[in-house]
Amino acid sequence: MHWLQSLDIRLFHFVNGTLGNPVFDWLMPLLSGGNGAMRWFSLAAVIVFVTALVRGGARGRICALLVLIVIAAGDPLVIGSIKNAIARPRPCMALSDVVERLGCSASGSMPSAHAANWFAAATVLFLFYRRSGWFMFPMAAAVAFSRVYCGVHYPGDVTAGAILGAGYAIALVIAAQAGWNLTGRKFFPRWHEQMPSLVNPASSIQHPAPAESRNPKSEIEWLRLGCVVIVFGLIVRWIYLASGLIGLSEDEAYQWLWSKHLALSYFSKPPGIAFIQWAGTAIGGDTNFGVRFFSPVFAAILSFIVLRFLARETGARTAFWMLIVTLATPLLVVGSVLMTIDPPLVLCWMWAVVAGWRAAKPDGKTRDWLVVGLAMGLGFLCKPTAFYQVICWGIFFALQPSARIHLRKPGPWLALALFALCTLPPVIWNSQHGWATVHHVGDNAGLNQQWHFTFNYFLEFIGAEFGLLNPIFFVAAIWAALAFWKMRKEKPLWLFLFCMSAPVLLGHLIYSFHSRILPNWIAPAVPPLFCLMALYWHERPRAAKPLLVIGLVIGIFISAFMYDTDLLGKIIAKLPGDVDPSHRVGRGYPEAAALIENEREKFDANSFIIADRYGTTGLYTFYSPPARAAAIAHQPLVYCEGASDSPVNQFYFWPEYHYLETRRGQNAIYVQRLDPYKLESGWIWKWLWREPIACRAIPPLPPAPASITGHFETVTNLGVFEIPLRDGRVFQRVQIFGCYDLK
């Protein structure tokens, strides 16, 4: 193999050095995506993708989806895995006489992802459109050549990438056709008969007559397709969580500690999230995957409930596209991955909505009302704001006279009694602990503050929901909620969905004139509001289709960036680590926990750790193996500052976390997370155009708080530590103090 490597190096020097000329010096970096060219490649790809979806017919849509899949799956799973396994250094790191025209990267060299992606896309396009080969293959070859010319890959790297990309592209198309033949005949016989060939569907497809649009066979096929999407999404999310691409958020790690201390309730939340995490970690272990195991499960169940509900009320095709809408709504995408209190609450809320619609009909059964009460009660055990649904029911009864007949029956009152029964665990715990949750929720909501009318929070709230609910879908949903009002008497289901969503949105909207409203607080209202949107626009297909297409394109791309923020770096430029949104979901914390444990060992192997807030206490505990084992054994190694002074978090209620009593005379290190650097005005434009981000103001270092200096004989500053990742970006910064002899 030595001769092959020598040949590879000689060919590299020939392309990188001997062939150098001014024309190539200008052109090749552009083909490699440098000098801002990547954003234009990306823009062109988006335009082509959208055009294929809107105007490409069956062949164009299938081709576009397969190109998207082959790049999205092939790059990380095939190319990324081989790169990590081979770990071949790039020429700019291994050779001394490289002409660097794009800078140097520390990532692996073999194989080239650029070559693989371009040849994979070219191969799929060629299989669908033969004439595309005259342009795409030369273009792919030129991009591969540019990687060698710019000094970032060897010829062997791009050759391997081209072969692999073309190979798994062919395999994907063959597998897609084989899968379609296998499943299509059995589960989608009508569609398979119309379109037996995926590669050449235009010659065989037969468009159904309008009268067949609600054909029972077609309806069941749309439902089956929806179920396939739900199961596929569940599996993909599990794989994504198992990959460890993102870490836990502060709340997730904090609530993971709750799952090791099961109780009737907790300082800030009811017990639901602790029991969910307890079950998840029993299945997946004390890992990111275990903590978040049930979040994709809840999202899948919610999707199935919405799919079946809308299929009954307006047709399976509309229900299917509503399912796709949920995949392009950032707030719901976040809820399908992070294991916070919102995913189970949203699921229970929508479960109560679907059961409630059956119960509110003239022939509604008592058992339907019992399901409503159970769903609302389980929602309350996850988050107290489930009580809002009781208010929503009151508004519905006030606006819908025909529904008030049920108030003379036992159903609604039994539901209310079952809901009240579910509230007992938090009520009992709070009565035993000075109503700590009530005071905490009141403080968070600003109930103890004097009303000062302001537009600042209102504009912030609207802006956040505009982005998190997808700009197109947000406007379309609000439009539907306003426009249907004239038809409310003829559309009782529409009124019901309005009452189950609009009061929550409007209530928070009004309260935003008083206090800051977090965007996730209206999460339970989103599914019924979107169902109302689907029903409204279903009757206006001409106006709905362009809204749907534009909204899906925007939402899918935003969601893709939310799953992997590094995609921005591949297309435009990498965000500074402390600006990257992923730093809020634990990115850099495994490295930070390892650094802190190492500093503790160097300072005093018998010392303990004090973190500056409850969230970082959970994160340092979770990501440090010694601390995690100690916490599970109820002998903590990481404590929260001030945990034993007053009830400001859950640690106050756990005696083993009162380090002032259990750790007297011992040494500790105090870890203070530092705020991100402040960026100069207009930094985002410099980032968009790849200019250096300069003049980042370094905030003054805060001293150790009095609660630390007053409790130890001596406190010394051990320094500021920045935690860079492999690409050099700093995601976390901490200041560590050495604390001697706890008084």
C-alpha cells in the first residue's frame, strides 16, 4: 500500500502545485464553496428543490426527495463514519509544502464529503433524467478536482468519495424501488397500480377523477402513508438522540436528578416529568437517549391522534398534510426531541380535545367524558397550566348552547372530579412544604409585580411565536382563527377547536403587556389551532396550496438547522460557539464536566464541587461519571450554591444536598459559568459575509458570591477556563474558585 500512498501524494503535488495558475486560483475555491460561493450553491439548490416539488410532477418530487435523503443520510452515516474510522490527516496537516487556498481543517481527509455528495446527487438525477448527466457529472468532477487543487484533499480522497457517493446513490434508488414493489402492492395497491415505477412514473401514472378524491381505498392509503411517516420519524429521532449530537439542557439534567428522588411533587413542577425520566432511563440508561427516550414517543402518539382525528373529520389526505406541517413547525420539532414538561402536556391536551369532541356531541358517552378527565389530569401531573383547559371548556359551553345539555348529565362533572383527583399529589406535597410551587409559579408569572404597561414583551412574544410556529403557518392559523368567526354557528367543530386553543394564545398575548412570556407557554394550544387551520384551508384549496408549499419549505429547512446547527457553518459560516443555539442544549458540557473533575482532582481529590445554579448542578452531575454515580447513590459530589439556605430550588428539600451541614471542614471548588461575550453591533452581517468578528467585548469577571466567601475560611481564584470543541469554537466558559475549609 506504500506505493499507492506515494502515488497519491505525487498526484496531489502535481494538481496542487504544478497546475497552479491565476484562472484556477480564482475558479477552484469557488467550486469548493469558498469565498461565499456556498451560499449561492445552497440558494440554487433550494430553488431547484422547491421547483421540483411544485412543478416537477411525480418524477420531480420523487427525485428531489431521494436526492435530499441520499445527501442527508450518506454524508453523516457513510462518509462521516469512514472518516472517523480512517482518520487520515488532511494534506495541509501532513505535508509541509501544500499551497493552501481554502485554509486548513482538522477533520478527516478520507473520503471527500464534497465529492461524495456531488456524485451521489448527480447519480440520482441521472437515473431519473438521463440528460442531466451531461452537466452534473462534469460539475461533480470539477468540484472533486477543486478539493485537490485547493489543498484540502488527496486525489485518493475524492476518488473514494466519488465511488462511494455514486454507489450508495444507486443502492438507495434500487432499495426505494424494491421497497415500493414490496410494500406498494400490499399496502398501497391503488397507488402502485397507477405508478409501478419510481424512476419513470410519468408514463404509468393515472390521475383519479375528482369523484374519487374521498374513495375509501385512497383514504386508507393516505392513512397508511401517514403511519409510515410517523414510524419513520420515531426511528430517525431515536437514532438522532443516540448519536449524541446534542446534549441535555439545564432543565433536563435538573429533572433527571428528580427521577432519582421520586416524590408526590417537586419545587417547581408536578411529578410527571420525574416519573417519565425514571421510566426512560430504566429503558435507555442514564444517557442522553434514556433521558429523552419518551419525547419522540409522545410526538409519534400525538401525530397519530391528530392524523386519525382529522381523517375522520375532513379526509385522510388533509390529515396527512397536517402531519407533514407538524414536521415543519420548529416549536413542535423541538418538542419531539427535548424531554421537558411540554411534550407530555401537549399530548394530554390534544388527547382531551379529541375525546372531548366525541363527548360534546349529542350522543356523547360518559366514558368519553372520563377519558377527557383522565387526559386533563395526567396533563396537570406534568404541568399545572393544564388547568387552562378547564377554562377553555367553560368558554366552549358559554359559546355553544347545544353543548350545554351535557351539563345536566354526569359526564362533565365526573370528568372534573377525575381531574381534581389527579391534582391531589401536588396539592398534598405543597401543603407539606409551605406551598412552595404556588409561590414559585407566582414569582415566575410576575404576579407579585405592579402592572407596568409595556409593548416590549408583547413584540418579543409575537416575534418568538412568529418564528417558532413557522412564519407562514403562524399567519395562516391566526387568519383561520379570525376568519371562521362568522361561520361559528354552522361549524361547531371549528368553534370547539377555537375554544381549545385561542383562549390560551390570547390570554398570554394580553399578559405579555405585563410580563415576559416564554414561547413554549402556548405549546398546548398549537395542535388544536393548527387543526382549525387545516379545516379552514381545506375548503380553500387554491389559496392553501401555495401557503402549504412555502411553509413546508421554510419549516423543513429551519428544522434541519435546529437538528444540526453546524449546517449553517457548511452553508454560510460557523456561528461563534456562545451564539450557536446548541450551546443551550448541553453542547460543550461533557467537556466542561471532564475539565471540572480534572481540576477538582488536582485541587484536592477529597473535595467536592459547588455549582452556581440548579441547571449546571444537574449538567455537571450527569456528565461526570464519578458525580453521576455518587448522585444515584444519594451521596452527591456536585452541590448547588445556596441549596440549604432557602427554598429556591428542589435541592433545598433534599437533606443530602445541604453541604453546609454534611461537608463541614472540607475543601471545595466553586464553578461559576460565565456569560457569553457580547458581540459588537451588526455582527450578524459580518457573519453572513464571512468577515472577521472583531471587538468582542469581554465582560468583567464576577467575584465569588458572599454565600461562598462567607462559608469558607479562604477562597482563591483558580482561573478562567474556556472549553473548545474539535472545531476550535468555545461553547462554554467557566471561572473556578478554590475554597478551603468549610466553616
